[in-house]
Amino acid sequence: MLNYLLRTAMPANTTSPVKSFSSQIPQDMERPDIEQQDTEPPQTRQMIAILDFGSQYSELIARRVRETQVYSEVLHYSIAMEDLRKLNPKGIILSGGPNSVYDPYAPKCNPEIWDLGVPVLGVCYGMQLMVQALGGKVEQADKGEYGKASLFISDPTDLLTNVDEGATMWMSHGDSVTTLPDGFRVLAYTENTPSAAVADPERQFYGVQFHPEVVHSIGGMALIRNFVYHICECEPTWTTDAFIEEAIREVRSKVGDKRVLLALSGGVDSSTLAFLLYKAIGDKLTCMFIDQGFMRKNEPERLMKLFNEQFDIPVVYVDASDQFIDQIEEITDPEEKRKRIGHEFIQVFESESTRLGPFDYLAQGTLYPDIIESSGENIDPKTGERVAVKIKSHHNVGGLPKNLRFKLVEPLRKLFKDEVRKVGRVLGLPDEIVERQPFPGPGLAIRIIGEVTRENLSTLRDADLIVRQEINRGGYYNDFWQAFAVLLPSIRTVGVMGDKRTYAHPVVLRIVQSEDGMTADWAKAPYELLERIATRIVNEVPGVNRVVYDITSKPPGTIEWE
């Protein structure tokens, strides 16, 4: 909770203009005046470096590598060679990207990479970059290739071992390799792409025109395992137990006998962090739960009971719901809502931390995808300028005010969400927390489209409770990434109930399936489940007379409505 709210905080009168583990924060991201956590992996840890050229799948590549139990980091493509050498990667993967390699301002990696003496795998744009840099030629294709394509293998050794002939691979390119550099040969092709996979085995350079990291690519994981294990000769040392042991050592070394403050939200991230820190430093940890009035029904009470009574981890409860709701009264812009909530959270947090303190360290449940999604970067091919692409203010990323003089502890910032769940299980968290579906930092405030009032919050809480009850009752909870209700209080629709005309609000049912939240598909939920949810909401929630189902995927939509 704190991580999101501090990230989005601005003065209230300011208007808005897979089984894996990663750590790198882009160098141009602003961070507050706090002590930075050392994220460099130990020199004994084998790792694969992923150079990011702006692909939406870069972090997914990292997750796939980590599924092989080998550590990986996503790094900016312009990383200094000195810094890359310090990481001592066993291999390098060049990501895809939206640019064409022949554009004058297309992003390029340091040419010294080709002389490092480690295997390199180029994916889509990364393959084209490798080909062009080493003397080959890339041109706009006569036919682009997007979506599924069958892969025909001419050389099944090395990279394509155990990848079946005719396997489906996911394509997304309008350019193609027309001339290979000296030393390269074709490993596979598709109907529209003569060089779908290429290699220079002597120098251990490999390239694929498809995306092996996405679930649509059948045999993609076999290819990644081939690169990681057989070509880079990595050992599977990146495990959950190893991470926990290392994180505890780092926390104890960093914190010493100082006090640490953690703002607990009850979600997977902050709860796992609380267990990890309590295991590391015991009563030098203070957990504080600030109830801002936007939680789901009965959640604050359940959270306090779990931690204080069942887990024996003391939590200080702060009820600030009235002042939070007052702060966003009559505010309808979603970014302004987020920033006002963040600003108010800082006020409450500063006051309560002073009362409970002093503290030397602030613990945050920052995860790697939080960082990456909040600071997307691309290169404008016409100007060569870096263009920041921010979909919305995100959570768990920096943004701390300059006057909060804490040192920062972020033990989970190397992890993806699925890895946090693994850590939570090993630490002993119950399933109701480990399997908890993601819940936004601003809570129900951004699931009410428009003005947030106490009446609207009560309506949405009742509808949301029905959604959760029916999904749990049917045994569907773990089948969905997220399932929730959205209230549209500014819209009324005509209905009939008991032979009388009604004019009430609609509720939107949003159920999605995803691996990491970066992309998502709407869930093909059983009709019987949808019917039960809709019937109960209309019958039991006053002021609602219609339920609709959102069948938009991400992209083009987002999972949350605001």
C-alpha cells in the first residue's frame, strides 16, 4: 500500500499532465534521497543478461529464463560495458523492440558485446540488430508476419533441440533478414520468413525472428532451455530457498540493530515482506496498517486478526478513512484521485511514523514489474529522443518525498509476482494471502468510475463481496488472475423489478486471466457463474439494476478501469 501511494503522491492542487526473480532500475529513473540497495548479484551467481530495446516482452524473457532456475536481469540496451562486465553474464539475450534497425535513430548496443566471448541470442529486433551489426542486411519485408506461424527446421541441433518440426511460433515483425553475415547459417524458416532462426555456432551467436518467450510459441521454453543450459552452460542455482537465505543475510547486514517500518496492506507483497523481515530482524520491525477507507468488505478486520493473533506479528492499526474520503470528494479524474490519495497517505504516514518512531529504515514491497511498467521508454525514430510511455501512475516505485529521511529496504525488488508467492509459501503464509488476487493501492476508489462517495463505496463493497463469494463457492478463485466489480455511478439504466420501473446504476464484472498482469485476456467464465453473480447483485445490492461483462483484453484495455 505504502509503495503505491508514495509513488503517486503529489500536492492536492496539482493536476495530472513465471516463475522468475530481477533487479535493475533504469538509470534515468528518479529516486528519493535514500540509501540505494545493492542489487548486483554475487559474483558466484550465474546469470543471463537481457538487453532491453523497448519490447513489451523483455521482462517476460527474464521470467522464462528464471523458470530454468537461472538468474536473469533486464538491463537498458545502452548499459556501459564496464557495468556489464561486472555482472559477468554467462550469456546475453537481445530483446525485441518497436523500431526498425535501419532507422537512423534506432537503438543499438555497444559493439564490444560481440567481442565479450559469451553466447548471444537475438530475439526479433535483437536478431535483426545482430545481423546488421555483423555485416548482414535487414529490409522491410514484402509480407509482414504477425501472430502464429509454423516453424520448419532445417538444422535441429543446438538451439532447436527438442523443438518439433512445424511447431507454432509467435511472430510480430514487418522487417526481415535478406542477407546473413559471414559465418551464419539458417536453422529454421516459416512460410513468409526465410531466416526465422539463424546461428553462427563458432562464435555462439544465435537469432530468432519469433518470440519464444510468449505462451503462444509451442516449444519456446525448450529453445530457451537449450540456450541457457547447453549453449551458455548455466547451472540451475536460482531457487526460492537460495533467495530467502540471501535476502535474510542482506537485510541483517544492512539493518544491523536499527528499527524498520513497514506499511502493511495485507496483499501478497507486503505480507510476504513482513514475514521475511520478521524472520530476519524480529521485533526491530514495526508494521503499520493505515485504513484509508477503500478496502473491500471486512478486510481491515480480517487483516488485523490474522497478523496480531494467528501470525504473532504485531501491527499498529490507523483508521484514517474519513480524511481520505474527504480528500477525493467530487474528484472524478483517475490520475487526480491517485495523487490525492497518495498525498494524503504521506501526511498520515509522516504523522504516525513520527509518533511510533524513530525509524532508520523504511521497507517497501517493490517488485520488478512495478518498476518496469511505470517507466517505459522508447526511442522516437524521427528525432532519436527517448520517449517515456506512462500508461498510468503505478504502485511500488520510488517517488518518496525528499524530506522522508529513511534508508530504503526493498528485499523483493528482484522478484516477479509469481516468485513472491513462492517465497510466501516457503515462509509459511496461508493460502488466503499467498493466492490473493492483486488489489490496487488506491483500492475501491479506482473501481468507482467518477465521484467516490461513502454511498458508492458501500454499494461497490456489497457487489464485490458477492463476486468473491460466488467465485470461491464454485472453486474458481485460482483459475482467474483477477475478478472484481466496477461501479458506474454516473450512469443510470432503466429496468423492471416487481412490475415497477427502476432507474439505477450498472455494475461491470471484470474477470481476467494472466501470467503476470503485463498482458491479460478476458476470462471465458462459465455462464452459470456469471448468471449467479448477476442475479445476486441485482437482487441484493440496492441501487443496482444491471450487470455487464467486460470482454476487453490488455492491451488494448487495462485490467483496472482507472
